Amino acid sequence: MVVYAGQGDARRSMALLWRGERPDERPAPGPKPELSVDLIVDTAVAVADEHGMAALSMRAVAERLGRSAMSLYTYVASKNELIDLMYDHAFAELADAVEGETERPWRTAATAWAEHLWRFSLRHPWTLQVSHARPVLGPHEYRVFEALALVLDRAGLGPSDVRNAFGSLFNLVRGLVRTSAEARQALAATGTAEDEWWHARSAQLEEVAPDFDTRFPTLAAMAEGGAFANDDEDQPYLEQEAWQTLRFGMGALLDGIERRLTATTDGQPR
């Protein structure tokens, strides 16, 4: 399930996303109304965290609040608008974490940024279903992006290289953490545990492809060398593999950035 942001009225949605960012728009002191945009968004995030994006609806949020679905539309015009608000609201948690890393050495800070994004995405896996083909463009999403851009800029990369390094790191994490999140959700969705699935399919593979090692010698050699071994029996294999792949990919990417920075410092062409 892929959700595209920004499908509501642009003026209204952007105003809601950026509400409270200017001093003259911050809530006045005094008693708060029983129902508000913030309360609706908080509740919607809780529904999505617990039951996933598929379970999210205006009715589900209203029921948790003890209200009618129609009462929510005074504050939030549609489910699409609600998802935009939820996404940026959730990103405030990530922004607070990554902003605290920016003063560290650039490589340490970039690694911490990626690891925060990984953990955040597993806490809120529904955010992975919001496509970045149409970004939300909210203040907290921008705070997250600004933190990594600042780290890469201070490292000495030029504007285009910051953009490219940022995109490489962001998409590396997002792609791999999606695999990890899907692995966690597979049991509930299919009723079959990961180890049961692999055991059944592996046995069938041996039967239907007895010449597998001959046809795919490199893969067979990798298996023989322990490339596909599960180092932690308490952690599902695909989650472990995704994390190990992330660590390898991040190391290779950051090594490349470091060499690029060194070449620039030495006055060599990049």
C-alpha cells in the first residue's frame, strides 16, 4: 500500500502543517478545546502504530476519541489531509533525535542520523508507506533533512554533493528498513513464521533443483562460506540481514564521501 501526500487542498493542508510555527499563530493560553487538530492527529498516529495504515480511517480515529466521524471533519478535511499531518507530527520525534547529533564529527553524526531513521521507521512502519515521490513538506520533515544536510555541508561537500550524498543515505536506509518492517509484519499477514517458511521452501528447492549448486556456483559458494548464516537465532533472519546490509552499505558510502573530501582537500579533481 503506497500513499501519496499532498492530495488535499494545498492552501489548507500547508497551513495546517505549518500551524503554530509563527509566534502569532501559536495557541493562546487558557483551557484547550475538547477536540482539536493536535488531539485528532495524536490519536490517528496511535491507531496507525498499533494496527497499521490499512486500519486507519476517520471512523477508527473518531471511535477511539468517543466521537462521530463527522465531528472530525471540522478540524481535518479528509483522510489524505490527516495522513500528511500524522507523518509530519511523527517526524517531530525523529527531528528531536537527529538535531542532537549535528555537533559530532561528520561521519559519526551521519551514522547516528541513519540509525535514528532506522529505529524511528520500525517504531512507525506506516510512515514507510508514504511515498517520497510527493513529500509532505512539513516543518518536522524539513528539520530531519536539515540536520543531515548541515552535517554533510560542514564536512566540506559542495551543494550538489550534499544533495547526492543525502539522497544516497536516505534511500539506503529507507529501502532496507522497509524490508525489516515487512519481515516483522509477515507473520501477522500470512500466519507463517519466517523460519517455517524458509524450511518449507528450502526443502522444496532441493527437490525441484537438485543441480542448484552447479547452475548457481557463486551463490552456492557464498552459502558454503556462511554468507547466509543467521548469527543471532533470537532475531529473524531477514531483519538481521537488512541491518548487516545497512551497516555495510553505510560504511562503503561514507568511505566514498571521505575519499571525495580528501581528494578535494588535496586539490585533485573529483
